[in-house]
Amino acid sequence: MNYIYSEVTKANNFYGNTDPVHLAEKFGTPLYVYNENILRERCRDLKGLIDYKNFFVNYSPKANSNVELLKIVRSEGLRVDAMSPGEIYVNQLAGFTPDEIFYISNNVSAEEMQFAIDAGVRISVDSVSQLEMYGRLNPGGRVAFRLNPGGTGAGHHKKVVTAGKKTKFGIEMQFLPEVKRILKEYNLTLMGINQHIGSLFMTGEAYVDSAKTLLEVAKQFDTIEFLDMGGGFGIPYKKQDGEPRLNLKDLGEHLSETINAWVKEYGREIEFKIEPGRYIAAECSVVLGEVHTVKENYDLKYVGTDLGFNVLIRPAMYDSHHDIEIYRPSDIPSKGMEHVRIVGNICETGDIIAKDRLLPQILEKDILGVLDSGAYGYTMSSNYNNRLRPAEVLIESNGGYRLIRRRDTLEDLVRNFV
Ligand code: LLP
């Protein structure tokens, strides 16, 4: 095979002892490939973020919940959050104990809330009304709530900004007296407050500012055991253009200073948490697809692949950028650079994986690698057009590989028909 355009994965020895063309031949495409070393490295980056002894990283498995990856994350000493009974279930399957799981509920039914209570996990509610529901179901219990700290939030797209005036999330400040009333009415103990201001920031100002708001609000409650500042830590998606990384050292120093000063004033040690999804999972994966067609339509060159938005929806849903690499099974060289639009095999015009890119000439049968696809890749994949969700392979620390999820089968598509 020939590495036509592959600087990023070459630099971090992404494929270990194997190569992407071999993996594509053996397991078929589309195929999510994960690198264990990178996943572990990202866990360690964030574990060292804050200089405070009761600091914990809660990984957010909505980014990626493959059980084998969760086991690795757990072995690095991280805990997890959960957004649904399904996430609680899979987290437990990976070995997380109830006290290591933080259920951040949003508009849940009484049945779902009861599921979480029975599972014994820590629970946060997202509205005054759901706090009341919790109180009815579990009077005398310990609970947390999600704060909407106001401000402008943060995020790479308006659909993922989760603080401020334009979001459904959290309890705004003016309802805190109501929170206190319900806590009292049902004899509940407020054990923590959490927030999450949005997904993907590359500078930390908004995060630090909103953390300060959270700390201010927490002073009103004397039973706090933990404060959770949320996720949102960004990764550079434009590595081929040399995009710099988020400056964790700087951010960590600001947060450490703020937290240590607060603890002194509060007069008691509590736990502090962050809740990263993308930062942990995005960069450890490349999704591979095969080029089936190269064609021209009204002066635009289309590269037609099996990487439809059923496989990776981020470009179609948020106009997100993912770098593309090119690997070639044959010895044929590329004839120069070309502007291309890389598309999938789904029956929608918006089925675009890479909009207009200047890349070495791509040939039919090439294998393309879509970088940084480990977060919100497989977890947001679907069977749209009755396509099969991809298989997943792990490149282990020793350079070997193993299948960690099989591809869907046609039978999977009809399994729930009655
Ligand atoms: N905590 C809560 C309560 C969240 O809602 C989220 C993400 C996280 C933590 C983790 O955020 P992260 O560290 O991954 O930014 N599908 C979108 C991102 C949606 C984020 C949803 N909530 C994307 O592909 O960009």
C-alpha cells in the first residue's frame, strides 16, 4: 500500500503494526479504528489539569461509549457521567460502580428517574419540576442540580451551546429560592451542583468565568460535596493546517487558583470535577471509507465513498471540519492536487463529509481516513437508508489490533419487527 497523504497518522504511529489498507480489506469499510495509546494519553492530560487533591475527571460517554474504550478510560482512573438509562447500563458493563456514575438527567420520565435511583448512582436534575419529581420518588435523598450560569456559553455551533438565554438546559439563578423550598419540603440534601456551558472551546475564558459563577452560587448551600464544571474542552480539527492545541497548562493554572481560594473561604474540602467527552475520545479514532466513484458534476469533482452521514454526521449536522487522509492499495501515483467534494452514499444532497478540499488526486479504490472521528462519531451513527452501522477496531498499546464491535448485519435491521 502507499501512504499518499497521511502526515498526521504517520507522526503518531496511529496504525501500530498494521496499515489502513490491510484493515479495510480484513474488516471492510466503513470502519472505525481506535488507537489505545492516544486514548490513554488524553485521559492523562486531563487528570493532571487541576492542582487540587479531590479533583476528578468524569468522562462523558455520549462522545463514545464502546465498552472496550470505557474499560480503558476506567483503567486510567476516570469516572463517568450518564445521560440515559442506556448509558448507566453500559457504564456498569464496563465496570464503573454506582458511586462512579453521575446521571445528568434532562426531561426524564418518572420511570427513568426511578431506574437511576434504583441503580444507586448520583443524580442531577435539570429543572425545578424534575427536582420535585425526584423529591416525590426519593424523599430524604441526596441530589444535585444543573445550573444555567447565564453568560453566552461556549461551543463550535449554536446547536451545542448549553448555557445562557438560548438553551433548554439548567436552572437559572432566579429560581434558586424555589430549589431551596423543594429541598426543604422533601427533606433532600443538596450534594452538588453541575453545569456544562457548551461543546468545544479553544480558549478557556468563558469556562473559567462560568466556573466562578458556579462557585459563587455554591456558597449559598452548606451541604455541597462536589462541584462539576462541565466539559467542552476542544481539540484541533485542522491538524493538517497546524492548528494549535488548547492551552491546558494555562487553563489549569487559572482553575487551580480559583478553586483553592474558594475552598479556603468555604472552609471545607469538597470534590471538583470536569466532564470532558470530545477531548478524551475524538483524536484516538480515524474512520476509514472506500472511494467507489470519482465523477464530475457541473464543474465540481465529486469523490463518492461509503462514508455517508449515517457513519459520521458531524459535517452534515454542524458543518464540522475533519481532516482527510488518503491511502492507496495500488502503486499508481496521484497527478497533482485537485479541488474535490467528498460525499457519501446517502440519498441527500447534504451528504457531504468534506466540502471543498484541495487534496492529492484521489482514485477509485483509495481508502480515505477521516481524522478525529472518535467523539460523536459512532455514537451518532444510524441505520438511515437501512445502511449497516460500521465495525470498530482497536489498535492496542502493543501495536496489534482486535475487533471491538462487529458491523451490523441485515438481520440487525429487522430484529425489532413484530
Ligand atoms: N456534560 C454534559 C452535560 C454534556 O451535555 C456534554 C456534551 C458533555 C459533558 C461533554 O461535552 P464535550 O466535552 O464532549 O464537549 N454532537 C456534538 C457535541 C454535543 C455535545 C453534547 N453534550 C458534536 O459532535 O460536536
